[in-house]
Amino acid sequence: MLSQDACLLKVGPDYMYFSGYRSATPRKRFCEDVPETGETIFAMDFAQAEMREMTAEFRIVHDAGEAEEQTSLDAITVAYLRL
């Protein structure tokens, strides 16, 4: 059963738990847009055990607004990590 108190991302047919925390307010979790710049902790966990064996990529992008569809992913990438 998927937790109703978790930030949930759909990855194809599967799910992944995701939470972000700001070091200044560690008890306040966010699930979507990072509320402000600064030190941030991201926690990710695959819901299905078989997904834990897969390679994953984590990318932080800035909001390109209306031009986002026409902008390359590399052009708006702020940070990238292959896990």
C-alpha cells in the first residue's frame, strides 16, 4: 500500500517516493518546486524493490516559463547526478 503521507512520483508504471527539505526548516517537506535557493536535501526511495536495482538520474532544472517546450533540457539544467 502506498503511503498517503508521501510525495509520490509516477515513473512509467511504477512509483517513487520523493521529498525535499530545506536545512533552515528541516521539518517542513516540499514535493514540487523548491521554495527558495540555498542548501536543500532531497530524499528519494523507489516504491518497488525491483526498481532499486535500476540506474536513475536526478536533474534540477530552472523554470523556463513559456519557452520551456522550445528549450533544450541541458540549457535549463542547474544540477545533474546519475545514481
